[in-house]
Amino acid sequence: MNDEALLRYSRQIMLPEIDVAGQERLLQARVIIIGLGGLGSAASVYLAAAGVGHLVLIDYDRVELANLQRQVVHSSRDIGRAKVDSARDHLLSLNPEVEIDTIGNRLDNDALEKVIANTDAVVDGSDNFPTRFAINQACVKTGTPLVSGAATSYEGQISVFGANKNSPCYRCLYNDDEAPAETCAATGVISPLLGIIGSLQAIETMKLIIGVGKTLQGRLLRVNALTMEWRTSTLNRDPDCPVCSPYQRDQEPSQTSAPARQADA
């Protein structure tokens, strides 16, 4: 790390849990961000600013006026541009030392797995359940930690899946039949909520890379912005999960018989 980098990241390096060694891990890390809407905007800005060395941005949409209320990585002059291009330019203006790759087309399952392989973490900022299920399956197959967030109306949630082989996956939480159908386009959303959840996704990603603190693996953190109440639910693996059960090894007895969701803590 040169003197400029030491100065840029000095406030993080001051933290004893991070120090120079932790910052070096961030600089050497590769993180994929899928979806450059409200969640991906906040997560990408903070991960770039924090010095994650290699970001891969995936989104096939273009910037629209209705996006700008919450998708703060884009601006009015970007309307009509591909979101990956708009986000890349903003992030490089913030931190030109970050390496950024962009993918602006849809990926099938095989292509998604290939992109995710050899990645330190995936940040899921997508807005529909078929995409989330596909991302989860690719992460399970490649053994890649998944930092999943969602927000609509006044409510948001975040969890970490697959950080180790005892972790539940996203499919343990939702199945195809009961997955909620609400989207921001259908129900609306208050804009700062996306920033809250997206920023938490950035923090969880950094913790995974550096190896500090306690991540949200095995826990679902939810917030209601109207009441500003936070709740944490315990998540356990579903032993019958069609996605992750074939990959689970060394299951602990207490986890094999527990339901995927438990009462709020």
C-alpha cells in the first residue's frame, strides 16, 4: 500500500480489527454486485470507497427518471444509459484505484456460476425472486458467501448465506410457493430505506472479507422504518432444502431437525 492509499483508508486502518492487514484483504478482494438499483447503489458506493479492490457490476437495465429517487449511484444526466456504465463512472470518480468490470446482459445459470466462481462474496441487490433463487443456487454450487438484502414500502431485511458449510441458504428461508411477490414498482418504497439496507450489505461484505465480528449468517435482520423497530430472527438450515442439502456436510444434530425459521429474538 502506498502513502496515498494509507491516507485514503486511514480512518478504517485506525480500527484495530481492520488495521493494515485487513485493508490489504479488502484491496485484494473480488466482490460481485448484482443489481444496481437502490440496494446496489448504496452497497457499491461504500464498497468502492472502502477499498474493495475488484468490483464486478451486473445489471441489464437502463437508468430511468423514476429510479433516481432511491438509486443514488446514478444521476439525471445518466437517464437512458446502461446502469452498469453509469455506476462504473460514479464509482471510479469516487475511487479511481478500484478495478471495475461490468456485465450488462442477462446471464443464464451456467454463465452466472462461472462469473461467481472464485469470488469472495456476492451482494444481491436484485428485485425479483427468480433472480434471487438463481443467484442463491449459483452461490451454493460455488461455495460463495451471499449477502442478501431486500426492501419495499417501509420494511427491509438482510441476511448472510453460505459463509460456511453449516449455513442455511436463501432457499431455506423462502420456497417457490410462498415467496412474496411485492416489488418497489408495485408497492412503492421510501428512498432512505434502500440506503440503510444497502449500507448494511456493504458492512457484512467487508466483515466476511476481513474476517472480523459476527456476521448475519443464521440470522435475519429486519427493520420497520415507520416505527424504527429492529427484529432479529434465527435461521437454520432446512434439511430437505432442494438447493443446499446435497452440499451440506457435518451437520450438527441441533440443526438437522430445526425449522428454517424460528421466533423473533
